[in-house]
Amino acid sequence: MGADGTQAAKSTYREAMREALREALRSDDRVFLMGEDVGQYGGCFGVSLGLLEEFGPDRIRDTPLSESAFVGAGIGAALSGMRPIVEIMTVNFSLLALDQILNNAATLLHMSGGQLPVPLVIRMTTGAGRQLGAQHSHSLEGWYAHIPGIRVITPATIEDARHMLAPALADPDPVLIFEHGSLYNVSDELIAPTAPVDLDHAAIRRPGTDISLITYGGSLSKALAAADELAAEGISAEVIDLRTLRPLDDAAIADSVARTHRAVVIDEAWRTGSLAAEVSARIAEGSFYELDGPVERVCSAEVPMPYAQHLEEAALPQTADIIAAAHRAVG
């Protein structure tokens, strides 16, 4: 039972995503799931386990190993009135379908004068920390956030994993969902929402008054852990979960900086040309006179993600790095 009396049950992030898929498939006959190994194998990360047996091969479709082909097929199905959910195994593999995503899915509505909406959802795993090597471990969601015509969402909590899919399917534009691979085994109480999940606004995951820690996805838990340690030192850190990377919630970012007057942006992508750079620029453009010091950024090292565990950990933003950046910002 939640604090407000709502029903709660234990769930993993993986199970929450699976239940979101199950609900979508049950509630709308136009919805189907397609991707590599999503059927009998149950998905590379086990998210779709059991759905083939429940819904059959017409709605849980295994595809060949050709991202360009099956993303293109998803676009065609969306144009034909279906509501496809396309699973790409990892964000790195999505680059093989970048032509379809950028040149077709993102543009057709605009190039057709509003006549050809593409209500397509593409799910993919992102991020590192699991010793899968450089070709399976990068965080490229910031690249996609650069593209007009699509929405980019990054569920970081079990509640968002469970409840973001339905509004994504209702969006007339393509929606890309980035699921950080380190989150699938995370478990917590899953509380039923009292209202539909809002894809347009960031969330304050922890209020604070001294500094804003702004992040998303797999880095949220590290930002919250840093806020706990900073609180023990007498520094009150507000943690902002961006949730949606395109469009960014500028108002939430500005409001937080107006409260704390300092900011650290945490982004698992590379620092150069990163989403952290975009957020930092927007703070400088819109909230410069609210700042009491420079915006700090905590990003991954500018290297292909190492395989060796100690090198991978060294390359990734860690809680200690966030705390050090907060100390620099607070002075």
C-alpha cells in the first residue's frame, strides 16, 4: 500500500515493462511487438517472456537480424493504421536503422503536410555497466534527442517503465523508449498511478535547496545516492529526472535552478556534444542570472566503453564523481 492509500506490489523494472506490453496488447488489437528474439526466446533481456504463448505469433513477431528492414516494416505498419512496438536489441544496433528513423519515421508527417502520421514506438536498451563491450554499451539517446519529429523518453523508475508505454502509443509521432540495461533487475514497490503519466514534464525525485542534480535513466540512482551523501554533509541536493529528452522540460530545469542557484548535469553519454551540453547551454541562456557558479557536468570518459570491469567503472559517471562536482559547484 502506498503512502496515499494506493495499491502497491513488488515488481522488477523488467516485469513492469512486460506488464505494460501485455496491457497494450490486450487493450488494442492494432498493437503488436516485433524484433529480434522477442518471441520464443522472450527477448534478449527477457522483457517479452511469455507474451508469444499468450498472444500468438501474429502479434509477437520474431524478425530477421536486419534492423533497417524491421524498423522500416514497423513504419509501414504504422502508416497503415497499426500500432507497432519495435524492439531493437541495443542502442548501438539502432544505428543500422538510422536512415529509417531519421529520414522516414521522423519526417513523413511534416513532409506530407500532416497527412501521414507515424504512430510507432521503438524500444531499445541503452547504457553500460554490464561488461558487454563497446558495441553493446554506449548511450546514444542524446543523438536521437537532436532529431525533430520524434519523442525520446527514458523511464528511470519502475513506475515509469510500467506506465509510459500507453501514452507513447497514443502519440501521433514516433516515440523512442530508451531502457537502461542496468535497470532490468531493479525491484521496488510498483504503485498504481492516480493520473495518466505525463510525457511532457520532468519529475522532482528529491527536493532540495542548495544544488540541482539533473539527470535521467540509469544515472538517476547514482544522483539520488549522491544526494543522500551530500545531505549527510549538510548540502541539500534537488534531484531532477528529465524523463523526456525531446522535448526537454525547460521550465522544470529553470525552476529548479531558480531554487538552488547551482547545477550539476549527469549524463552517461560522452561529454562532447552531449545532452548534458544542451542542458547546460539552456541553463546559461535562460537562467544565467540565477546561477551562483558555473554549471558542472559529469559524463563518461571520451573512449569506446571498455570491457574490463575496472576500466568500465572508471569510464562511467559514478556517485563519487557527482559528489565531487557538487562540491565544486557549492564552493
